[in-house]
Amino acid sequence: MIDHTPKRVFMLGATGTIGRATARALLDRGHEVFVFLRPRGDHPLPADLDGATLRYGDVTDPASLAQDGICGEHFDALVSCMASRTGAPKDAWAIDYQAHSDALKAAKAAGIQQMVLLSAICVQKPLLEFQKAKLAFEKELQDSGLTFSIVRPTAFFKSLSGQLARLRAGKPYLLFGDGTLTACKPISDGDLGNFLADCLTDPALQNRVLPIGGPGPAITPKDQGEELFRLLGQEPRFKKVPPALLDVIVAVLSVGGTVVPALKAKAEFARIGRYYATESMLVWDEAAGRYDAEKTPSYGTETLFDFYARLVAGEIADDRGDHAVF
């Protein structure tokens, strides 16, 4: 049975687009939300956080988490939408693992008994350092004794919107291979925020690892390009990039990284690019050895193509931040 009792929630990662949507969903459900933020100076806070209690400190400092964030008060749950900004190994282990581990310890010490964690579906096949860091904390949370929900969403709208400016400038849409090598069931920030908020009160979503996608069928990069061309009233034009080219780039940067440290970080970014160019963001069926769209749950109401229509019409801004690739 769903528990509609308002809860006192301590939240991390509330200023990213998904964090803001989650904070808004929690507030709209009547929960009391306390968000832990870096000091922002004169930068205005997003309107989504109106109604939340703001506390400031350093999420990488265990003492600050306890003293400036939790402040010895009672909370029912910890919700985290926090993630490393770039996926670089040092950043990933500092944020995706260590900061979360410290927050979990502080939560347990304060008597918090539940945690909702935003993770990522790509940890199913952990080839990158940020995936390994996320998995390390997922295991720690599952072993903690807290009631947990580990949410692994598929692709985000903002990470799939980067080529609109190219098309408007008359350039072709870039595809890796023939554009059908991968597929995903993207989910909007709003729908994902609602799903994360549901985890707080729905027992069916607790003590589980939850892959989640948006509504509708799985779509390929070629599908995405064709829809953007249609919305722009242009004939489709594609430029195909061989995935093997990414292997060459990774190899060159990896060798260079043994001499020039800066190239080592660039090699990891190239590995991240290669991963997303060649792996689907769907549930991985280990027994069948393939990604399975049918086994990837759907949630919400907004499709990626709805989002594209609003973006092309200028109704919303291209707010990609660290998701800007092209």
C-alpha cells in the first residue's frame, strides 16, 4: 500500500535538471525537502526549488554533511540525484562513490532509514571508471540495511538533443555506423523526477534495482535524426562515422597518456564517447547476450519527439550543460 504520509527528505544533487525536477515532484507531493548545496554566491537558484529549505556546505566533506546539512535533525529519507560532472576517474570516485558513501554513513548515524538513489542503466556493462564507482556505491547501499531504491534510467532528453544546431546550420546529422547500432527509450526530466518521488512512498519500488525508460518504443540515432529533419522541414542528410575510428582515437590517447598526463584523462573521455556510440541504453539480457527493449520498463507521458517539437519551436531552451557533446 502506498504511504501518502508527508516525509522529511534530505536531498543531494538538487540543482541539476533531474535534481530540480525531483525536488519539485517531492514538494508537489507535500514532502518537506531540505537541499544541500554548494555556496552559490550571487547566482540565483532555480524556481523549482521554491519551497525547499536550503542548506549550504561541502558534499565531499563528511563533517560538513553532518554539521551543515543534517544538523542533528530527524529525516525520513535521503534522496540523491548527485553525479560526477564529467565521468573522469578522479571525479567519479570522489562523487559517484566517496561522497555518496560519506552521505550514507551520515544518514545512518542520523537515523535515516531510507535512500532513493539516481544511478544509470549503463552500469549493467561496467567498462568505464564512473560505472565502476557507481556500482561500488550501489552495493554499499544494498548492504547498508536501509530501505533502498536504486533507479537506473535510460538516456536523457538533453543528452540526445545536441545536433539540432548542426542541422539548423545546414550540416548533416552525425551517425556512428549506420545509425541503428544502438537504441534507447529516453525519459524526460519531469517523468524521471516523478518516478524518483514515487520510490519514496511505493513499497513496490523499494529494495529493488529499477531500470526505467520513457514511454513509447525504443528509438535509434537514425530515428532521432530523421525526426529532427522532419520537424525542421529538411531532407535528411547523414554523415556516417565508423565506430572503429573511436578505437583508434582511444588507442592513440592511451599511449600518449603514458607520457602526457592530460592525455590520459582525454583517453577516458574518448572511451566514454565510444561506449555511448556502441552500447544501447536498454536492459541487458545476460542469458540472451543482447539488449532487450521489451524488458526495459516504460514510465511517464512525454516522448523524446514531443521534446524535439518543443525545442525546434523555441518553447524550451537547449539546457544540456555537461551533456553538450556536439
